[in-house]
Amino acid sequence: MNEQATSRLDGSFQGSPPTEVLLAAEVFDGEPGCIAQARALADRFLARLAAEWLAVLGDHTRSDLMLAVSELVTNADRYSHGPYLLELEGDARRISVTVYDSSTALPVLYSPDPARLGGHGMEIVVALCDRLTAERVPVGKRIRAEFQLST
């Protein structure tokens, strides 16, 4: 697995929020434990965002984001045929969770149905985030969940 993290060039935070973003990314190969590793990456990312960028992360936001990471990575693990990439990007105002995988099939959003077994992952992500996009890219697809933070 490869992990990448970047942050602001200067260590200061003066007045207005920085224009750069904090970025963390890791490639997963579907081995057992990948979902837990993805959640651990997200947890480290959120801790850095709060400490270094002064992002206001309530318990609800943290829980929502961790669940979205779990659902998106589980879908990539289940439906793609190859490695997938989890990318986390954020600043003091917003966070995005992006998963790239090798499948070109876009996710299906079913109508809510508590009697249905399975197929609730994207329904959950849509309910948690402020914006969800899914699109085909040259290597497969990209799914991005965006979260607005309190300021």
C-alpha cells in the first residue's frame, strides 16, 4: 500500500483559511483488512485536519465521514477487479472522500426499502454527505462524497 500526505507549505494559520488542502491517499489491493486500513487512514487524516488546519469536526461529522469511507471502500472492494485508490482531501471548510476503482459500472441508487437485503451502501452515503458524484474516468470510475464543515 502506498500512502501520500501533503499539507500547507508554511506552518502558520493567520486570519483567513489557507487556500491549499490537506491530502491523503492510499492504494488498496483487496487483501483482508483493507477496509479497516482505509478507516485508519481517514482517522489519521481527520486528526491532522483538526490539529493543523483547525477544522471543526463534530462527532456527527466524524462518524458520517468514517461510515462513508467504509461504504465506498467496501463497494470498490466488492465490485472492482483490481486495486482501488482512496483519496481524502480537505481544509477548514470541507472534506471530500474519493474512491477510484477499475470498474466502469456506475453505482445504482435504489429507492429506500427496509425489506431489501443489501444494496444500501450508496443510499447510506447519499444520506450522509452534502454532495455525491460518480463518473467514469479512463481507469474505471470515480465516486466522490463531499462534506461541508461548520465554521
